[in-house]
Amino acid sequence: MSGPADLAFDPWDPAFVADPYPAYAELRARGRVVRYEPTDQWLVPHHADVSALLRDRRLGRTYQHRFSHEEFGKSAPPAAHEPFRTLNDHGMLDLEPPDHTRIRRLVSKAFTPRTVERLKPYVRGLADELVAGLVRDGGGDLLTDVAEPLPVAVIAEMLGIPEADRGQLRPWSAAICGMYELNPSEDTAARAVRASVEFSEYLRELIAERRRRPGDDLISGLIAAHDEDDRLTEQEMISTAVLLLNAGHEATVNATVNGWWALFRNPAQLAALRADHSLIPTAIEELMRYDTPLQLFERWVLDDIEIDGTVIPRGAEIAMLFGSANHDPAVFPDPTRLDLARADNPHISFSAGIHYCIGAPLARLELTASMTALLNQAPTLTPAKAPTRKPNFVIRGLEGLSVEVR
């Protein structure tokens, strides 16, 4: 139960952010739970514990369905953050049953296997088109030319966001997601609040337009839900749309660039993939495990729990380290080795339990489409220079990935 002074875990250290995996190995060696004072959290680094806690109903993404701030021993968020909090706290990721169940039941109708199957031609066609542009130009930035526009267009298409408005989505999302980092600054909070206000106002107008003229899109479907058990308030619709837009592309964007940078650094594995495209399904799972897009997921302790003899009291916050869990040698033999043929791969990059990523099948479809297009159309794809990693720890990605097609 050592203090942070002798821990290599330091989410604000650029060297740690560049490669957190050795520090995770040290954390796992320390034990099953480690107190981390700078964020007032309990770090959980082992796969078995993370997997179990994601399903443990004594933990919650929120506590306000059971306790007031005072009862839980917490201060209310600053009043200046209210627009972000309202937007965030009405999305299903930060709700618990019964509200979570009601919203997820409705939204899940848009993510059925049949729906995803129906999207395949659109996703594949768009991926082919984006990669063709990259090849035509002899290269470019894989992030802005392929990784971003594909999932943003797909989720915007599902929601019914007009094409002319889609350029605003990524900046709004980036500003809001800054609040999911550890101990965000006031500047970060101010940007998130501004984006929350603008995004919410935009969606309120779009919802009003869809009420007047319904379309064949998810927002129209949310408006048209007639079952009282499923009906959403306008705020819940806005928060759900923002969550789907943010979660619907952030992980896919970062998985794409993290994955290709990992492939470039492991040329033997990339050569094997280029020689045998049947590896694509296991390659995608392995790349998501190897350099996890979401490194940490937080939960509040609603009732006392015990981990390896340590009682973690109600009111505490647990930080489940997805990146560490995905490198746990108890589950993944030789975890630091990229193995695109790894068959037994129970990574938790899409979480687990009631908050398991509802868009996981769609994310896999998008990752498969872009990887297939790049392998087919750009078999000589190489990095033009080493990328700069984003300074963020929780959401792990690159500032860009310059590539050449020779």
C-alpha cells in the first residue's frame, strides 16, 4: 500500500503517457489494489479484479440515484461546470438502473446485429473511398484522412446529422472528452462547458426539426418512442446523442491510429497480416488489447467492498486500469508481444457488465473496413515520421500519423 512517491504510475508524466505498460507491471506486482493520493482513487490493475468489478452492482458510475452529495461525503460540482454536468449526467454511461436500463433498451434497437449488417455496404464503401483519396495523394495523415472521418460519418449518418454540420462534431467531442482525464484543469473545464452549451443548443434545434419532419434516423426514432417505459426527456435525447457521437468515434479513431503505429513498430506482424488477410478479425482484437484506447474507467463505491483484505469504503472511487488488465500475464501469455494470431483474447477494451459498449459491433465493422481497405489499396503504407502522442492518459491516442504510399 505504498504512496505515490515510489510509484512509476504518473499520468501527468510524458514518459509514462508514452509507454505506461512497464508501470502497470510494477503496479500488478504491488498487489490487487493500490491507493493513489493525487487523484484520491484506488487503482485496480489486474484483469480478474477489473472484470469482476465491472459487473459488481456495489459500484456505480453515479451515486446520485441513491445518495445526495452530502450523504456520499462529496461536494457538489462547481456551478460553473453545470452545462457539462447536465449533459454528461443524463447520458446512459453515467446512469444506473432504472434510468440506464430504460435508455439503453431504447438505444439498443439501433445497434442490433441486423442494423449493423445493413450498414456494412455504407461503411465499406466509405472506407474504400477515404483510403483511395489517401493513395491518390501518395499519403497524408491517417488520423484526419481515414481514422476520423469514417466513424464520425457513420454515427452522424445513424443519428441524422446533416453532412454540412459534421465538421463541428469532432472539436465539440474533443473538448467534452477532456473532462474525462484525471484532475482536469479549469481551462479544460471551460472548454468542455462551452462545447456542452453549443452541442446541446445544436441538438435541441435538430430535435425540433425532426419533430416537425421525422426522418429514418435514430433521433427521429427516439422522438417517436411511444412506450411510456422507454420514452426519453429532451435532455436525455440530447445527452444520448452526444454520448453516441463521442463514444461512437473516439475509441475507433484512437484504435485505428494506435493500431497502425503498433503494426509499423512490429514489421514481422505487419508482413504476416499483409500476406494473410484472414488474420484481420484477430488482429483487430489484439491491437485493441495491445494499446488500449481507453486506459482507465472509474466507478464509485456505493457499498463497502473488500479486495484482497483491503476494505474500500462507500464514497471512495475506484480506477480500473483497462490498459494494465489487457497486459496481465495471468490472462495473456507474453502480453508485451504483439501477436495478431492470438486466439484467446478476452480483452476488456469495450468494458463489461451493464455498461459494455453498445457500439462494439459497429466499432469492429469500422475497424475491419478501414484495415481491409488499407491492406488492399495501400500495401506499401509506411510511416513518414514518428508521431506525437497526445498528452492525455485516460483516452490514449496520437496527435496524427503521417504516412506515405510508395
